[in-house]
Amino acid sequence: MYSAKKTLRRIAAVTAVLTAVMAISFGSGVQAKIEAKVGDKCTKAQYGKTQKIGAVGVRCTFKNKKYSWTKVATTTATTIPATVNKTKWPKKFVIGAVPSENAAAMTLKYQGLVKLFQDELGIPVEFYSATDYAGIIEAQIANKVDLAFYGPFSYVIAKLNGAKIEPAGVAVSTATGVPGYRAYGIAKANNPAVTKLADFKGKRICFVDPASTSGTLYPTAGLLAAGIDPSKESTQYAGGHPQAVQAVNSGICDVGFAYDDILDVNVPAGKISGVGASDIKTVWKSGLIAGSPIAVRLNMEPSLVAAVRDIVLNKANKTAMVKAGRCTTEATCQIIEDSSWGFIKTTDSYYDGVRAVCESTKSTKCK
């Protein structure tokens, strides 16, 4: 763990844009058709809305401190070319992910996805587990990781720092689900002094990682909206979502943050070491956050990029895995580290909401 003071000072100047963005479901699901033209002004209430996600149309975006309708590009085709020149493919393919647990647990949870890609691509596939968010970002920038599962904020940071990537898909909880998840504010269940986010004032606060969307960015927005300046509080980074929960449970921190699946799924199932189902309480939930992307490296042989997109959208889901005999049931099938069903199509513009947060915070991570 290390001090969060410097990073929090940079993002303490969040404007009303940040809290407005936090309360919106970014590009979530089916939306009403909007009659608008490229370049027209739009409003905060219309932010993130489109005529059709993943197709030619318009989306209300926030850039240069203005809300306006922007053209949505056509999603790159996922069809694999009829003639595939595998001689230009790498000798091995590497899948990585920002850490939510320790390396051994992450490797185990991704073994089904690794096996799927190895069988489909016909080349060796390895899983790369970094010790922190910066590690996976740097690895993909350096072309050492070909496909990476990110949080929304870490994806944006990777692109801003030179990663040649695009979302191959966005995670959803069910086949018909809306992409997105939430940040939770937590405390010990037997702590009567904390019942709401405003009670975090004067407490020792555990964030997750500087590049974590649900473990730092949105919690910071929530605290500021509650009148609490995190840079003036006692704060630290736990290094991961389970670690943040464990830190609160052990008394290292009085309160903390983690993403929803950790509290809703992992803790009740006894998957967080030393933390029982009745040990932790949730006292705050953020608005819906843009869903987590799995991003493919674009500076590879085009036929490989197309093959990866095809696998992500058509084969890397619980329904397809069961049908192919890779899983016995959808309930026991593991695609990534959480309970996601799989992935659906999205575009880079889906993450404009996170970019709006970056612009409003003036965080050095957003440059």
C-alpha cells in the first residue's frame, strides 16, 4: 500500500460534470431514437445517448468542455478473411487483465478463456498477470499483451499513453444484459458510526488503485459530492478490490471501496480470505459505470485482429462455451474473473464518459 494523497489532490477539483457523469448509465442498452445532427449542441441529460450503439449514428459527447452530437463510427467487422496468412501471426498470443485478485487466482479464472483462444487460433496462448494496473497498461503499450481485460478508466489511460487498442467487446452479466457495474462504499458491519457515504469524513479510507474506475475514480466523485475532500483525509491504496475489503475487515482502514461483484458474489461465497458474509456492510453505491472492455491490440496482422474479435463476440460467452462442450453448465462456466456471461459489441466512443471525467479532473493520468 502507498499514499494516495498526491493523486487525490489532482482529482479533487472535480466539477459538476463529474457528478453528472457518475449518475448516468453510459450508453446503456436500448435507447430512444434521437433526432440530431453532427455538431448540434446536446445537454447533460442527453449525455451518452445514441441512435444506435455500434452503428453509424450520433452520440451526445462531452469534449472541450462542450456537450455536442458526434458521429458514431461503424464497428470494425469481425469476419475473418477468407485467406488467412498465419505466417504473419506471432508465435504466441498473450492475454492479460488488470488485477482484481492475486496472480494465481487470476490465472486460474482465465484458464478457460486461454484454452478457448489457443484452440481457436491454433497457436500457444499465455495469460499475463500484472501486480498492479500500471503493469498491464505498460505491457500492452509495449506490445507484450495482445488482448487485455480492463476497467473503463484503465482502458482510457492505456489509449492516452499510446496503446494501439480498441474494444473487442464489453462485458455483460447476461446474454441480454446491459453493460455496466457499480462501485460500493463499505465498512465493518458492526461499525455504527458509518451508515452512509458522508460518514467517511474523518475515517481511514482504502481506495483500490490509482487507475481503478470503481475503486478510486467514482468513489472520489461520490465523496466530493458528499462534501468530503479525499485529499484532506487519511487515505491509502489497497492494491486490489479483495485487498480493500480485507483491509476494512481487519481494521487497517475504517472504510473503503470495491466493485459490486466482490461484495455481491465473492464475499457471500466465502471467496475473500478472512472475510465472512456478515462481516462487511455496503453503505453506498455509485451510479452505473460504463462496462469493462476487453481490448485487442490493433498493430497486429489484420487477420489475427479479426479472428480475435470473432472469438470475443461469438465464442467467449457462457452459452457458446456450454454448446461447445467447454463448460457443463452456464452456472459453473467462468469466462473472466467475475460472473460475466461474456461480451457484446461496443465502440471506443462508449468510453467518452470516462474521458469527460478525465477532462474535468485535470488528472495527470488523463494526459
